[in-house]
Amino acid sequence: MPIIPRPDPGTPDARGPVRYLWWLVKSQPVRVLRGTFFGTAWMVGLTIPPYCVSRAVDEGLRPGDMGKVLLWSAAIIAAGCLNAVLGMMRHRTMTFIRLDASYRTVQVVIRRATALGAALPRRLSTGEIIAIGGSDISHIAHVLTFVGPGVGAIVALMVVAGLLWPVSPVLTIVVLAGVPAVAVGMTPLMRRLQSVESEYRRQQGALTALAGDLVGGLRVLSGIGGKDLFGERYRERSTRLRAEGYRVGAVSSWIQSLGVGLPSMFLALIAWLAARLAATGEISVGDMVAVYGYVAVLIMPVYFLIETAYDFTRGVVAARRVTTLLSLSPDVTDTATVPAPPAPAELHDPATGLTVPVGTFLAVAATEAGAAIALADRLSRHVDSEVTWGGRALSGMPLDEVRRRVLVADNESYLFAGSVRDVITPPGTGGEALVAALHTAAAEDVVEALPEGLDAPLPNQARTLSGGQRQRLRLARALLTDPEVLILVEPTSAVDAHTESVIARRLREARRGRTTVVISASPLIHDVADLVAHLDGGRAVTGEHHQMLAGHPGYRALVTRDSDDHEPERSVR
């Protein structure tokens, strides 16, 4: 049965971390049963050689019967070969089980992240998401070890107890009471590990998000002299994370050391009792040898039980992060109660009073940065609101059609790895449309500067390019989709004034007759717009650019950066 890809990974149980782990087990019942069988058979098979040795001593060596010695020696060799095969099958099956759990988790996480869309970065930090893919999935997969060696360890413990009972009931009682005592002795450390591991993962996610922000804004920080300030903040958080890591390491080291030390001391006690019983004649020499063998065998199941408890503790912490993501719901639901307008129609936002006429090139400047972003979310139905499209509630229209006809493109949208052509070209487009989009975005020089042109490979987020180059490629990609309504968020914030002027004119011409909303405070964009809107205090004032400059001091101060007229808050730029 193939592990990946799965057309449908199933519906995860996100009601809690333990329920999610159990869902992973139930999702592959045949493989889990196979792993349990091989794990149990392998673990129980380890008890066969000690038993054969005891028979060889009592039935062969002591009476001097070499035939029995050879017979039991052959049985030992056969048992060793069988255990080797069982061990190989156990390891192979458990690898498949862990891989299935890993890829199934990847699929459900990606599916939920895709469903959340723009809501995801508002609900979880980048660091949290990176932590899921970086380490949590691996920890979750290792929890499933308990379905193979874990179950086998319990069965092997019962088998050893059954073999010891005819030899000595006292030894049997010590074994049955001692193993749970060892496990209970580890419980406080397991709880402590879960606590410090959760805190460590939280701080790790926050620090990863901060690192991403620093790298993404390094040029800006250097330009305004803030690099040292943010660097010091990163060092402080990194120091706190390191200290928390030491606490995790301290608990983990105690668990690892006690995981080896306690079983060894416990098994040494059993061996000492067996030697005492043999010395007093209560058990035979062969039985004593068998007990020594069983003691050696017990090291393996006891170790697996402690290791399983350790993996389970870390897995619960990791699964809790995954279930947190899986429990999130999108900001909008696909409730199609009214049809979308059959033809291009105006958008109206009652919250601000803004109306976007059909086929208009509208530039929006906002005194408050958050107000402009919220407006873009409402007009594109990334949040449900009272916005109407053609006089009907946008929130009641089919979501797929809204996404097809209304596009929001911001200057931080993701650029996947691949050739330039693949990165910016939607399926079914290219040729003249691609050339035209690159021209409009003033991105021809970006492509020409690459040795392989459109076929040049780009890494994730096109990190080998400058901020302005990436921004122009994002704009070209948005233009290639050719939506009915295009909403651009700061499409030229990272380019120089000359390039911005060229883009503004070309964008106005390329989108003539189609609705375009550009959120930007750039006077170069506002100068070519059909209409401009000023968002201030939650309301929109609309007019032509030159009229707004003359009649609205707040707008003039925001667009021309003239602090004598008005002291605006930081704009979207």
C-alpha cells in the first residue's frame, strides 16, 4: 500500500493532541496490526535463547548428553535467525507507520492552511508554522513506535513473568511489581518535560518569526538605523530561548540517564536474587542461567517502555500545536445565498462609505495603515462584511467565483521556487500576455539581467533578487491573471521614483476599462488615477486628485508628505 500521495488523508480528530495521535493510529489499521505482530513476535522471540540455554545446561551439560547440547544449540541458532528476520520486518513496518503519520500530518496541515488562506498569518505566527514543519511532525511520527515495540514490550514482560513463575514465584512477583515502579518513578520527570518543552516550543516559534521579520526587513532597518536595535532584541530573546533549552536538556538528560540506570539496577536486583536462590539450591544452575538470560532480555522491553513514554510526552506537545492549527476556521465561509453579478458591477463598502465604480482606476491613501488593509480584505471578501457588489451582499456570493473575479495582490505575496516563467505565469497564459505584463510592471530589465532569462531558476521567495525586483515580478504575476477587479496593496513601495512613475502610467493604460484599486500614498500613482480616496477616521472622502489636494489638507499632507498641513499617522507605505 503506497504511503504518499493520498488523494484524501482523512478527517483528523483535532479535539485534542491524544485524540489526534489515536486518529493517526486508526488511519492505518492493517499496517499497525502488522507492526504490533512483528514487534511482539520479535520481543517475545528474545526470550527463546535464554530458555534454550537453560535446557542445554540442565538436559545436556549436567548429565553429559552431547546430543541434547547440540540439539539445543541448533535451537539457539534457529531462534537467532528467526529473531533477525522478525527484527528486520519490525523495523521496516514501523518505518512505514512513521512515514504514513508524517505525510498524513503534512497533508492535513497543508489542507487546513490552504483553507485558512489569508486568515492563517493573522491567527498563527510564521514561527509557529515553521516549527510544525521543522520538528513537530517528526516528534508526532515517533509516538507511533508504541504500536509496535511498545506493545511488544508489554507482551514480552508478561511472557518473561510466565517463564519465571515455574522457576521462582518470588522472582516473578519482583518483576511484575518492579517494572511498573520504574515507570511510575519516571512520571514526574515526564510531566516536567512536557511543561518545559511546551514553553521552549512557544519561545522558539516567536524567535523564528522575529528572525523572519528581521531578514525580510533588513534593508529597511539598515536604512533607518534600526538594525542594531532589532539585533539586540533578537539576541535577548535568543539568550532566553537558550536558557529554556538548557532546562529542556536537563530534564531530557535525567530521563535518558534514569532510563538506562533504573532498569539496570532493577535487573541487577533480580540477578542477585536468582544467584542467592541458586546458592541455596532452590533453583537449578540451568534455571539460574535462564534467569540471567531473561534479565538481559528484560532490558530491551523496559528500555522501549521508557523510550515510548519519552516520545509520547514530546509527541503530545507537538500534536497540540498541530491541533491548534487544525482547529482554526477560515474568516469566511462559502455560503452561496445570492448569485454574483453577471457583468462587471460597482463595489460599495458601507463601513467607510467608499464606492468603487466599474472600470475605474482608484487610488486609496489611508491615514491609518490598518484601515487600508482592512478595506482590501472587505472588498475582496477575505473577511465577511456588509460590502455589496452590484447591490447584493458580497458575503453571500459563491466564494470560488469571487476569488476568480476579484484578486488582491500585496507586496509580500509568496514567490515559489522555479523558473521565472513558472513563478509568474498562471496556467493557460504566456506569450504576448507575459511580455505585456512584464512591460507594464517595468520588469523587462529584471528578466534580461538573468543569464537564462525567463528560464532562470529562482529560489523560494526569489531571495536572490532585490526587493524592488521581487515586487515587480509580483505585479507582473497579478496582471497576468487579468481579474475583473484587481486590488493592489503598495505595488511600488520598493522601487525608485522614476520606475514608479513608469509603472503608474503603464498600469493605468493596461487596466483601462477594468476596475483597479491601488492602495498607496504615492503621489505618482494618485496623479494618474481616475479617482482618489482618503481614508481618515474610518470614513472615505473621494474625488479627483487635484481637487483633493486643493480642498483636503489631510489628504494633501498624506500624499505630499507636507507635515505643515496635517500630522498624519504612518501610512500603508
